[in-house]
Amino acid sequence: MIPYARQSIDEDDIAAVAAVLRSDFLTQGPSVAHFEELVARYCGVEHAVAVNSATSALHISCLALGVGPGDLVWTSPNSFVASANCARCCGADVDFVDIDPGTYNMSVGELHRKLEGARATGRLPKAVVVVDFAGQPADLAGVALLAQEFGFRVIEDASHAIGAAYRGRPVGCGAYADITVFSFHPVKIITTAEGGMAVCNDASLAQRLQRLRTNGITRDPALMETAHEPWEYEQIELGFNYRLTDVQAALGAAQFSRLDEFVERRREIAARYDRELSDLPLVLPFQHEDARSSYHLYPVRVRPESGLTRRGVYDALRARGVAPNVHYIPIHTQPYYRRLGFRDGDFPHAETYYRETLSLPMYAGLDAERQGHVIAALHAVFGGSNKP
Ligand SMILES: *Cc1c(COP(=O)(O)O)cnc(C)c1O
């Protein structure tokens, strides 16, 4: 089976991990600091805080921005559940903003409309989690303008988008979002097995994130109330153990040295799909001119006019050794969110998109022969020629 995603691990990655295992620090030592610095420098941002997953990064980002009980957080329904759960974990309420049917990212027109309504009823969101779906940056400038006008904070969930660019600058540059979050899960662009990072330009936010990942503990004398002995630390708020290990960070730094190569390879794969699937009754991923996607995913839509269903294409591809996936089941249709009152039909663009979408194999290690097999399988499924 050709999977939809897969990590690329080489001998340098393995050697980097082995070196840490032979060193003095297994967790939160020099490798974490080094990995953070590499990512911060690449993004052109002041601060980077590595944690054990993007889910954790989203959670402490909400907390650091002051999200709590009684607050409201909005996100895109077309995302992984963590984009919404982060707010629920802080005791806040969640609502969604429907997607743009072209980019599948949060629609800024819809966001504006919903903000006007919320202002009228006096319940504006405290924060909006904007997702760079499939690696294509969302309309970040549009969201940032609305954030100024309506006074909310912006968390960019760039779990798909490390190595992508928006208006010529790297995702995570800090110009559009208060905090940007990356994921290093094995299906993502680079991996630390499990891992994530939050980047920002605000020193006090970064300090807060660092504290929340370490049980709310500080060793900064300026922040301590009474401690003065050299061994003393103070817990000044409630936090978690969300630390990334040095073993993982060493893998992350080694992977990071190939980030641009990985993204370039993904973009080549996308360009070939664009060319060789263009005659099939599929909607291929539209790219906005502001965005340079990292192509975490290559989602295609099976239109009803094609005479085939999404499930039919899914099964037929699997029968031919290709394992596509589906991104995403709209978050508001998950049982947990239905119990909070969300219904089918609440976010129709996300729901229609979901019914038609399939994510084709897309990863840096997908070689030309295997991609040719995927393309030939699709042509066969739609009854065309087998020629790529
Ligand atoms: C993968 C993903 C996450 C969660 O990442 P983890 O590192 O697995 O916690 C969050 N948001 C989006 C959009 C993702 O794709």
C-alpha cells in the first residue's frame, strides 16, 4: 500500500538521536534550545518554545493569551479536532467560521460577517485559531486586520505549514498572528515522532509559554516572591509537563536541515499531480497567489457529476494498492461537539467539501514510480487510459 503520508528518516537523523542518547541530557537540554533557535531564525521570529505536541502548543497558547472560562474562541471546522479542543481545555466556548470553498481555509468574508453579528450581541471571540489547511497559508492579512478592528488575538495553527510562505515571508514570521504553532507528528512536514512548537515575537508571551510547559515553575528571581536559596524555584501558576525531550529535539534539528528540500519535493509532487490529473473529473487544490504552500496534503474533490462517489474512489484506489485518507471530518459534527449543540448544516461549505474530498499520497519520500502508480490508478478508476 502506498500511504497518504510517511516520515523520511535518514542515517543523519539516526546518528543525531544516538548522539543524544550518549550525552548528559536526555530532556530539555542543549538540543531543545538549539532546535528552538533554528526554527526561530528560519521564521524570522524572536521566540520559539518547543513542546511535546502541537496539541499542547495550542493549549498553552490559549492559556498564555488569557483564554479562560466564559471566553469564546473561533476556529475552522475543516481542521483536526485539536484546533478547537485547545479552547475547550481552557474552559472556553468554541464556535466555528465556515471555510472558503476555493482554498478550504477559514473564509475571511464569513469571519467578518460573524464578527459583526457577535458585536451586535455583545459576545466577541477572545481569540481566533486560524488554520493553514494542507500547508496553504490562510488569508492571514485579512484575519489580522479584523483582529485589530474587533480586538481578538490570533493563534495560527500552522501544523501543516512549516516551510510554507505567505506574501513572501515564512509562515511563523510573527507579522500576522500573536502565536504560530507547528506540529512535528510523523505525517507532518518534519518530525520529532511527537512534538510541536509555538513561535511569537512577544517576550512575555514566550516566558508564559515556557512556564506553562514546565508545571508553572519559574527560576527567574525577578518573578519569584520569596525564594532566595540557590536551589529554590517557585511555582507561580498552574502548568503542565509539556516538554519536548532532547532526543526528539535532536531528531527535529536533523530533520530541519532538510526542511526546504522536503517542501521542494512536495511541491514537485503537487505540480505533477496538477499536470497529470487535470483531465479527470476532480477538483485539484486551488492555490492563492499570496500563498506558497508546503503541501502537507494534496486534497482532491470527487464531484458528483463524475458519476463516482468519494467512497467508490476510496475503495477502488485501495484495491489498487493506494491508501488515500480524508481531511477533515468537520469538527462540529464530532459527537463531542454535537453534544454541545452543533448540527449538520451549521457550516455547509466545510460539510460539502468533506463529502467530496480525498487526500492523495503526498510525502517527500514518494518517488516518481510510486506517484506514477497513484496517477495510473486514478485514471483507471475513472475509466480513462492507464497512461500517466
Ligand atoms: C496534526 C495537527 C494538530 C495536532 O498536532 P499534534 O502534534 O499531533 O498534537 C493540530 N492541528 C492540525 C491542523 C493538525 O493537522
